[in-house]
Amino acid sequence: MMKRNHWYRKLLRLLLVIKRTIDEQFVNHASHFISHTLRSVLQFTDAAIPIVSLTALGFIVHDLGFNKFYSVSPLIIQVLALSLYALKIMLIAHFIAEWQDKRKFSAHVFSFLLIVLTFYLHSLLRDLDTITNDQPAQFVWKKLLLYGGVFFIFLSEVSYVMGFLYVRRLNPAFLFVISFAVIIFLGGLLLMLPNATHNDISAIDALFTSTSAVCVTGLIVVDTATTFTTFGKSIILFLIQIGGLGIMTFAGLFGYLIAGSVSIQNQLALKHVLSASKINNVIQLVSRIIIVTLFFEAIGAVLIHWSVGPKVLENNSQRVFFAVFHSISAFCNAGFSTLSEGLYTEKIRFNYTLQIIIGGLIVLGGMGFPIVFNIFSSIRIRTMNFFHKALKIRKQEKYARIIHINSRLAIYTSAILLVFGFVTYLLFEQHTTLTEHPTTWGKIVTAFFGSVTPRTAGFNTVNLSILTLPTVMIYLLLMWIGASPGSTGGGIKTTTAAVAFLNIGSIIRGKKRTDAFHTQLSENSINRSFAIIMISLLVIGTAVLLIGVKDGDKGMLPIAFEAFSAFSTVGLTLGITSDLGETSKMVLVVVMFVGRVGTLTLLIAFVRQSDASHYHYPKEDIMY
């Protein structure tokens, strides 16, 4: 009996072990199956959501470009309904599947908000289909919200494509250049849509306008006010905003919001685009850039709307569009205007308050985001230390080297150029353009604006064709130097010019090194500065030569002014842009593109970088 119980207990233990093993294997298999299924769902939704959102966006563009705005065709309603229904299902599946990944909580929150947005857009679509013709304001508002929401979803999903490119470890300079080229090409196609213009424009003119907007230049071959509809002007405004900040900036931010983290390849690429000094704060810098840009543009739009009364634009909605358009155009240093004569239009030619507001936006946009943030950090720390000292709090932050050498060079150079431009404008234009402004205040504001606008802005408050020769020559210098690095402006940059002049001073004084603000400038910085200067002169000289071949009758000075303006993305002209031939227009398109992306950046993007050399040749001085 005892032996039987003993074997019974052994058999029971064996059965328990077998059952436990089967259960563990079943759990492991089930866990593996669920994990594999969720990962497959993630991969599918990551690929399908951008495609569906792109399809919906394509039909929206077709509707805006070919159909009347105050109606929506049944086909568009059906396609959007199907697309939003598919997006809801896929976003919910993506939200559930992504919980297995170790992402930040903010990434899950953003995914959840996208789901909420799709439900809201679906309800907007149903309301849009039932709105009657006697409710135009409600129709317009809901249609803009619907189309804007679909575009937001598409833009947020583009980050996956950018992330794929980053994983491929492509040259950041190459990605930067290609992103601008793609936006310019797509912008040209959008401007050729029937509803974008009152009359059809040629492909060359559409490409030129798109390039000028994306490269925030402001040169125009057709009158923006009379050629483009409100839809066309909205496209130009969108291209200016994207061109001013860069598509990679938006893609980097959305990529972070969705994924909750950024790969080292992403950070390196964004560091190159934003001229950041470190990679550990790149996403923080991207967020601050977008927030600060939208903040200043919003403040600028409010002030411009306040400064422009009903005498200029009677319709309030037109004044709002005017304010938003000029605020974004000014902060991005684009120089586009919705008025045929720009700010020289008779109704606002003497609106000095408006000129000061736009001039302030130009200076802020051209200063450079890293430099502005550096200055704000210094002000914040000094202010906090002042209060800590007043309240006898021991904890204080050190600020001895907070303002970097880049910021100091940019600030001092910008100040010198602004004062130099202001004084020389007052001196040389007393008997020409300033005669229209009888008051002292008017002359001061006009001279100030005349000093600001050549620094890659492109707005004009005077008749440029009657500028004196000395003023034109000074404009060439101001345009060539341009804005500060990391800004929305162009030119060789203020720091490049400053380093070159400091190095020249060191050579004249026989110094072996170049110093500034108790800091020795690196040999690499000096070499890059002179390389940028040399290449810029070669590009501008080549442009002048090529334009002179076909349009030499326009005169040497106007052609040179045009080339400098295009390269430095300024947008000022002596009045020959629209009269140029197609070949000359294409030359300016290339020059604007090269000037916006940067000559060195363009060369680095397509030239294979050499490996580090572990040997040195004998040194020898060259005769000069």
C-alpha cells in the first residue's frame, strides 16, 4: 500500500511538471504571438497612415485648386469620409500597438490627440455636407478647420519618412538641400493650379515665384497682388513659412512628438541645419524656435492690423490677411507683399508706425535663433541674480561666458551695419528719396527702414530706381553680408564678415593669431569664412556674366544688383526682374537656391568627404 502511494505521488508530481511546462510554453508562445502581431500592426500603420493622409490631402488640393471654394463635390466628401474612417481605425490600432514600446508618455498623449482629432474632423465633414448656402461664414470656417486638420495629420506623419532617411545615414547637408528642392518643386506645381491665379502663368514664372518664396527672397516676375488669388497668396505664405524655418525643423519636432525620442542621426542632422553647438538640446531648440517664431509673428500681426486702418483696406477680413501675410513675410525676411507697389503704396507710404513694426520683425528674424536664445539666457540669469542679491539669497548662477563669441560678433556687426546704413542713407538721400518725407521723424524712420531692408528683407518704402549711386553701392555691401547665422535671412552672414575683417586686422598688425572678446578664433573658422566669401563672389560673378549674355541691355549695375539680391535672398530690385528673359530667370532661380542653402552646404552635400589624414607635408610660405 505504501509503495502504491509512493508511485502515485511521483506520477502526480510528473503530471504537475508536465502541466506547468505546457502552461509556460503556451504563455510564451501566446506572448510571442501577441508581441509579433502588435509589431506587425505598428509596421503596417506606420506605412499606411502617411499614404492615406497623403491621398486625402491630394483630393483636398484638387478641390481647392480646381473647384469653387464655397462648395464641396460629393466625390470629395466620400473620399474624405473613407479616409478619415480608415485613419480612425489605424490610429486606434497604432495607439494600442505602441504601448509595448518604451516611449515617453508625451508620445502616447500625442497619438491619443490625433485619434481625437480624426473623430472631430469626421464630425466636421458631416456638418459640412449639411450646411446650406445661406451660411457662408460657417461653411468657410468649418472647411478651413477640416482641411487644416487633415494637413496637420499628414505633416505629423511625414516624420516617419524623414526618420527612414535619417536611419539611412544620409549626409545631413544633402537632406537639407533636397528638402528645399522638393518644396520648391511642389510649390511651383501648386501655384500653377487654376484657382491659384486670376490668369494662367508660365511654368518658369511659377517656379521662380516658388523659389523666391521658399528661399525667402522676395524677387517677383509677376505682380503678387493682381496675379494670385487669395488661395495663391496663401500658398506663397505657406512656402515662406516653411522656407523660413525649414521642413526638417517641423519634421524633427513632429518626429519627437510621435516617437517620444530622437535617434542620434536625427539629432546630428538637426544640429547641422540649426547651427547648434550641441546635440543634447537640439529638440528643445527646435521647439523653442517654432514657438518663438509663431509668438513674434502673432504679435506682429496684431500690431500691423492695429496700425493699418480702414483707409487702406475697408474689409476687416482683408486687413487680417494683410497683417498675417506681412508679419510672416517680415519675420522670415521674405519681402513679399500683397500690394502691387509693396510698402511704397501711396496709402501706407507714410505710415511710419507700420514701417517700425515691420522693421522690428525683420531685425528679430535676421538676428538668428541661437543668438537670440543666448541673449535671453544671459538676461534671465542676470535678472535672477539681481533679485537673489536683493533678497540676500546665496544661490546665484555664473554668467561670465554665457554670451558666446558667435553672439557677440553677430550683435556688434549687426549694430555697426545698421548704424552705418542709417547714417549713410541720411547723408546720400537727402535730395532724392527723402524729399517725399518732409518731417524729421519721417526721414529718420525712412532712413532706418532703408538700413534694415537690405539685410535680406526686401521690402521697399521708396522708389529704388532713383537711389543715388553711393546708396546703391552701400546696398550691395549690406545685401552681400546679410543676416546672422541660424536666422531666416541670407547673405554670407555677419559672423563670416566679422571673422574676415578681424583676420585682416591681425595680419596688418603682424599678429600670429586672431582674437576677439578675449577669445582666439579657430583656424577652421577663419578658413571657412574666406572660403564662403570667395565662393559667394564666384557665384555672383558667374550670375552677372550669364545674365549679361542674354539681357546685357539692362545695364551692368541693375544686373549686378539683381545678382547680389538673389544670392543674399534680399528681394530688392532696380526694376528689371520682370523684364528678364527665361534664361536669366532660371539663372536667378539657381542663385536664390544656392544663396538660401549656402554655398558650402551645397558643395558638402554632393562632394564626398575625405578621410582624416594621418600625415603632414612640409610647410612653406607662398609669395604675395
